[in-house]
Amino acid sequence: MRAYVVDPGLVNTDIGSKGTNGFLSWFWDKRKQHGEKPEVAAQTYAYLVKKEPTPQGLYYYQCREAKYSRQAAIEADAKRLFDLSEQLCGIAYEGGEMA
């Protein structure tokens, strides 16, 4: 199994205004107008699922491998993320294999 990070960018949906009102709701309504349609943002997911051979990169944006931040490569941060994920999901992850 291979996992990827997919950045959909700004998408024209109501996700940012859920549970908000007033200024935040108004702000998101204005901001999302500059976003992509959901079906356009979803193309990267479809690209990764259908692409042969299997893409080897980690981070994808607009159907292309993209650079990710230096912080994403900090091993101590990655370990904290996996530890928290294990705790929240109740799944142990050992040496690249699900336990």
C-alpha cells in the first residue's frame, strides 16, 4: 500500500464556512469564489489511482509531484505524527508494516 499527500488547493466548497457566521462566513464566501471546482481539485486523486506505473513521489498538486516543506521531512515531527495517529486510530505501525 502506498500513501500520498494530495494538496487540492483552494476549492470552491462550503467547508470553510461550516459552523461559522458573521464575518467568517462572509470571508469564506468571498475567498472560495477564487477556488477550483471540486471536480477539478479531485483530478489529482484520480490521477494517482489510475497512473501506471505507481507514482513514487510523496506530495502531489495539480496532478504533478510537488515540493513539500522542509518541516515535513523532520524525523522527530514525523514520529510525533505517527505516534498520535496510532493513538487516535488504535493501530500500531511498526517499521513500515501495520501490526
